[in-house]
Amino acid sequence: MYKNIEEITGKKACSSTGCLKAKNGDIIIDKERILERWVEYIEELFNDNRKEYDVMKRNFAGPPILKDEIIECEEFLLQHCRGLMSSQRVTHTKFKFQDARSDDCLEVIIPEVAEESYGLYIWPCSPVLAQYVWQKRCYLDKKHILELSAGTALPGIVAAKCGAVVTLSDHIASPRCLDRCRHSAETNSLPDVRVVGITWGRISQELCDLKPIDIILASDCFYDTKDFEDVLMTMAFLLENNPSAEIWVSYQERSSERSIKYLLDKWDLSAEELDFPNMDQLDSSYENYKAHVIELFSIRRKDYKR
């Protein structure tokens, strides 16, 4: 049909889509008629005497947000996170610290969430550092102690039970890890233990507001090599503000090619191996630390003088 129209008129026909129509609905093909229709249409637009609509005022910034609304939102999100945690399967692991030379004994219960997420379950380095803390308990009374990236916070909880003034910390953007710190403190009846958000490599207000520190605990903070310098930068900052402080570190050996010696030199820090604690005096169903090579060492400023 289209071919016949083209042969008769000498003009190509087109479908209605994209073609111009006259007022009566007929499709216009002739170029002169198309031009006339456009002129006619434009004149109609210019002669349109309809009343103009009021221009809508737009507030691109949006409505002002009150401080109370922000606080309410934060509380809602926190409650939501806690609700998610409570729906997870929480287990409780008991650790009994003993001393063969005396009748001293300490029991600690650590709640953990059985899922693959940093800071929610016990790591093999944690009981080793906790046992070292236990064996140094006579030195800890009234000492101010900070645990970095505490997670389930076993070493810090043991220190608090031994009379130390303890602050637990974890990544400021990880509310679940911070809640795990609080839960560990609550489970062991330690209402005075503080929990703060501290992120490796970031000089935050929370980090600057810390009170004087005597000992810093760091259990398996040297896990991922990309974080090593951020960890040491944070440690160097803490030791700069607390020149006589000492950092007790437990470290799981994952590769013989890993080393922090260069970074220690860079940040003017030195490391010294610590005596490995007697793990036979620790009674617990958790024994994963036995399957790994774990080392203990202390970190101080290079210019520290005993």
C-alpha cells in the first residue's frame, strides 16, 4: 500500500508516529502545508490568553532538621542494631584463671556471637593476653588501662576484675563491636568500665579526650597488613601523650614474611618480647589458641628510660 501511495503521489508516506497533523486529524505530508501548520501552531501559542499558574516555590535544601530529630534517629538505629544482635545466637564461654602458687582464682564469662564478623567472637590471641594480664595482676591495681579493638574484650575484662581502671575501645563505625564490649562488661558486673569508639589511623576527639594511660592492651591488632601502619600510628600517638606507658601485644603468626620492624623504626617505637604465660593454669572450653603460634611482646617509645 505504501509503495502504491509513493508511486501515485511521488511522496513517501509515513506512520502517524512523529508526523504532523492538521486540526482535523489528517496527516500532513506536503512540505509547504507542514510549514503553514507550524506557523499556525506557534501563533496559537502566542495568542493563548489563559491565566498563568502560580510558580511553585521549591525548597531544594529541604525542611530544617532539629537536633532532637537527629538524636531520636540515632537512638532508633542503635535499638535496631541491638535488636539484630539479640536475634543472633549468643553463646557464653567461661574462663577460669588460677594460680598454682596460691589460692587466687578468677572466673570471667565472655558472650560472643557465633558468626564470621570481626569483634563479635573470641580470637585465639585473646586468652593468651588475658592470661598474661592475670599473671601480672599484682601490678594492675588502680592502673589506667586501655584495650584497643577490644571486641569481646577478654583481656580488658580480666584487667578490670584485677582492680584496674579500664576503658574498652573498638572501631567508632562498628556499633555491634562496641555493644559487644558493653555486653562483656555488663555480664561480668563491671558498670564502671568505659566504652569508646577509636579508629586506627584517625586522630578523633574520642582519642584526644582519653585520660592518662598506664598500659595499653592490643590483642591480634596486627591481623591485616594494610592496617599495620594505622595501628602503629595510633599506638605512637597514645605513647606520645603517655610517654611512660607500655603496650602489651599478643600476635598470631600467619606468615614468616610479615614484619612490623620497619614501621616501628618509622614511628620511633621499639618492641621487646614478653615471657609467655603458663597456659596450663587457664581452664576453659575455649582452646583454639593451642592450634596457633602466638607471640607476646611489648611496645614502647624508643626514648623511654626505665
